[in-house]
Amino acid sequence: MRSKTLPRFLVLATAVAAGVTVVMLSVFFIQYRWTTEEITSTSSAQHQEFLAQSFERRARSDMHSLADEIIAIGPDAGD
């Protein structure tokens, strides 16, 4: 009788272990996907903000340079 009980127990234990393994791997994969999506979206937003700030700094610098050139030419340049 003992020989019949042991294989049933091993089959049940193997099935439970396989089920737990599948659940744990699924949870890990879902967390991995969520984390990568959050990192990607956050990084993308930060990069876009950096580009906008860089463009604004460059545009201001160009405007200041142009204003300095206009002042350097002065009002008497057309005479």
C-alpha cells in the first residue's frame, strides 16, 4: 500500500511545485514589464523636457547675441 501512496504524493507534489513555479515566474515577468515601461516613459519625459530647456537656452543666447550686434552697430551705421 505504501508503494501506491508514494507515487500519488510525488505526482501531487510535482504538480503543486510546477503551479507555484508558473505563478512566481508570471508575477516576476509582470513586475519586470511594468518596471521597464515606467522607466522608459519617465526617461522619455525627462529627455523631452531637457530638449525643450536646451532649445530655450539656445534661443535666448541667440537673441542676446543679436541684440549685442545691433547695439554694437549703433544708430549711426546708416549715415
